Amino acid sequence: MPIDRFLSKHIAILRPQKKTFHILEWSPQRRLWFPYTGTIHANDIRLRKSLDHTEESVHIPVRLRTIHMICTGKYLSIAEFEGRTVSRYIPVCTKVPEETFMPSLLKHSTPYPSNPQIQSYPRQLWISQDEAPAPPLPPAPLRHERPKSIPPRIALVLAEEAATRGELCPISMDLIRPETAHITSCYHVFDGDSIRRWLTTNTSCPVCKEVCSSYPTVPAISQEIAVS
């Protein structure tokens, strides 16, 4: 299975015939692998085998191209010294037969370990594609609750209070008239014609931006006339 990402910022390219490694360092800014220019002595390296991995493939993006590599779970265990910036554990990669290396990747060689014995340890070196977490789902669209209705009698009271205070319709800037006013479900008072036109192209209140409906005061007035 393919490798999704390495857990260290360094990988080691093995050249079996020359018994050397070429260590690459990941640049998160450029999203490319570049040669590691530090010096590591043969006595400071141990070649190990991870018990957590089998053979997996990976494509290494380097400058101007991508190299197809194979990782078998082998890794370099690097002695830890103060000031050393290389990763403590470095996965080992080998190129597939049809691939070639760019000369710029081979300028800085690291010698083969002086101790050739390979021991196995449980160590995770990378995340496989089937182990990688799924990308987060996009946020669900906001679901607006159905605007609450306002009884006509309450709408009339609110409109009369607004008229008494001399309030203006926020849309038309005309004085509120109780007999032609509409009250939104967020309890703002408007001229009826103005808020109806507004809500034909908008779903939110012009004042508070809450999703709303509007309710007339006319039915309340009609009931008053019928009773009298």
C-alpha cells in the first residue's frame, strides 16, 4: 500500500552498491525534499528493521521531478548529540529499478553503519494511506428555525406603541401608521408595503439580520370593527 506521510522530517536514500545513504530533509514551506547537508559519522548510525511495517511505496517530490521509491521498514537510528538537527529515526528508501537519481541529490553522502548487524524493534515510521484520517466533512449548512408567528392583536399593540413614540419605518423612513404596519417575527415594526417588498428578495430582517417573517395588524383592526 502507498505511504501517506512520514513521521520524521528526514528520509535516507540507500545506494546498495556503493554502501552509502543520502539523507533528504522535508521543507514544509516548499513541500519538497532537499539534501541534508549535515555530517553523520558511520559510528553514529545503526541500521534497524521496524516490526510495524512491510514493503510500501511512496513518491518523493524533489526539485523538478518526483521519484518513485520503496520502503521495507528499515530505518537508521542516529546517535543523539547536542546541536544535531537530524531526526533520531530515519526511514530508508530505495528507488524502483527504472528510476534514476538527480546528481544534486547525491552530493552529500552518509557512510554505511560501521556495525552491520540489523536488529528489529517495534517502531512506527510512517502513516499508510489506509491509516490516514479521512478529511473533515464540510460544515453542515445552517438550519434556521421556522420564524415564530405573532398574533394580530399583539402586532397591533406593538405598532401603536411605535406610532406613539414617533418611530419611523427603517426602510421607507416614513412615520409608522398602526393600520398599515407589519411586525416581523423578531419584533421590529415596519411599513407593511416596505417590508413585504423587502422580503421578496431577502430572508432576514433589515434591522437585526435574523431570518424573519412579517405579520400585519389589519386583521386585529377588522376584529375590533366587527365587535363594535
